[in-house]
Amino acid sequence: MAHIRRHPRDRHNWQVRYLDPTGRERSRTFKRKADAEKFLIQIESQIQRSEWIDPGLAATPFDDWATRWLSTRSHLKPKTLAGYESLLRTHVVPRFGNARLDHIDTLSIETWLADLQSSGLSPSRIRQAHQVINAVMKAAVRNRYLSRNPAEHARPPRTTRREMLFLDSTQVDKLAAHVDSRYQTLIYLLAYGGLRWGEAAALRHRRFDYLHSRIEIAESLSEVSGHLYFGSTKNHRSRTIVIPAFLRDKLNEQSLDFSQPDRDGLLFTVNNGSPLRNSNFSKNVWKPALRQTDLPAELRIHDLRHTAAALLISQGAHPEAIKRYLGHSSITVTMDTYGHLFPSEFEAMARALDAVYSHRQTDHRRTNPPN
């Protein structure tokens, strides 16, 4: 039972004694009785609502808790984990590392986000930094170090979505013609198969079914700090797609002319048989090819995945089929990304309104013939 009394060793102060939810007796001292009474009401309310937090845990320095949290993220992909480590090291810990968890409030986080913006950090990077501190604080709430997450309602700056670039079939041919023959089929696979770079770089012989024109996409290759890692796809889901006949034949030629010979070998490698690295491919193959064409200089390798979506949409593919083909986690992702490319109901509405107007003009000419 919680109660207030004069401090037994200092009669000028007031002491609140109470039992925490674990049955442990705790106390806190105040100079004013009014403050002690206010604390008593607060602590009783927290215990009744199961919101009480151990003061010792709440006083944990952010850096200590973030380090513990990061150690539990070993199940993440190496690239994702490296991203978290980088964000914590360069942006989050320098500001909050020594602060107690319960001393970090929403205003301090919003001030930090504003300072990051003033420093010139990109909006997307700021949002990533916010996502990390939000995850750290959410875990603190889940483990009862905090009663609430101060990062949850902090608002990072809005990001401006980069304008997508798409190629038509003629432009894909032009791009492929300006890369080494070793990589021409890769260009077509990205543009017509819609694979992510890592998925294409990890594609193996045994996942290519020439007889049925199918490829199984079950692995992804990522590069982190100079090291290559094979792992699952972005959404940890494998998928099998049917590819067009021309692409099937090109993949077959690729497997005979350039790829590793064993069933587990990679279809796309560099000259010495090593796996492809995105950074090297971009520097040595992709950018030189763009410079030799009239294609946009800002075209990214990932834009070939967008190209595949645009080509499918232009041929009337259903959104759900496109979602499965591209390996999106949900139809929402597909529509949020490519919804603007689908034929719009607004176009039909505009034609209907135009018909209303034209019909009205015809009636007007009939009822009001020229003199």
C-alpha cells in the first residue's frame, strides 16, 4: 500500500513508499509534501493501468539500450543491419547517446530532425534516421523501459518521390546494344523480367527452366562494405515467373556462352567467373553505355524494373498479376508505385462529360437555328 510520511532521517523532507508490480518496496523523497502527494497519485494510477516503469530501466543511457537493441537484429539482411549501424553511429547516437531514455521527449526528437534538415541531410536519409530511433524507442516500450514512445509522433520532413524513368522496347534494344555481349541478356532480363538487381545477380542455372520458360527467383545478392552476401529476396518470398520466349532463348545462350557450368553456378558473372557487383557494373558498364546513347544520363539500373512494370501495364496486365510478377509484398505497393500508369477512370469520366457538352450543343443548334 502506498503512503506518504516524513523522511525518517530528515524531518524536513517527505518520503513516498510503495510496492511496485513485482512486489518490491520502493521509495522516493521530496522536499515538498505537495510534490509527494502528486507523485503518489501518479504512481498509483500507473500501477492500476499497468503502465508503471522501473525508474532504473528508464534511466538507461540511450547508447547502451541502442547497442542492446542492435544486437537483437542479427536476423536482418546484412545490408539492412549495416544501414542501421551507420544511421545510429553517424546521426542518432551523437545527439542522444548519453541521454537517459526517459529524458528524450518528442520535442527533442523533432528539434533533432529539424537540425538534420538544416545541415543539408537529404529528406530520405532523415526519414531513415527517424525510423531507426522510432524502432529503438518502440523496443524500449515493449521491454518496459519506457511507458510511451516519444519518437512515434515526431514528424520527419516529407520526401519528394523521384520521378520514375521508363524505357520503351526500342530504347531497351539501344541500351543492350551498347553494353558488352556478356551483359546484354542481363539488360533484357531486368527490363522484361522485372527482377531487382540483387535477384538477377543471384540467379543460378538450376532456377532456370528452359522447357517451361520459367525462372525461380529465390535468392538475392547484396554488397555491404565490400563484402558480398547471398540471402533471401527482399520480402523473404520466392516467386516463379513465366518469361517471354525471346528472353528464354537469350538466357539459354547466356548459360552456354558466359555463365558458370554447374547447376548451382550463376548465370551472370564477370569475366573471371566472380559474382557481379552493383558498384562495379554501374561504373564500368552501365554509365559508359548511357554516355554512348541519347538515353537520360540519370537513368538508374532500378529503372529497368520500372520499365518492366510499364511494359506490362501497356499490354493490359492486371495489377494483381503485376504484383506477383514483380514480387511486391502487397497490391498496395504495386498501386502506390505504378497506379498512375494504369488507364484512369478520370479519362472515361472526361469523355462522358465531353459527350454531355457535345449533346447539349447539338440540341442548342436544333432549337436555335441561325437566322
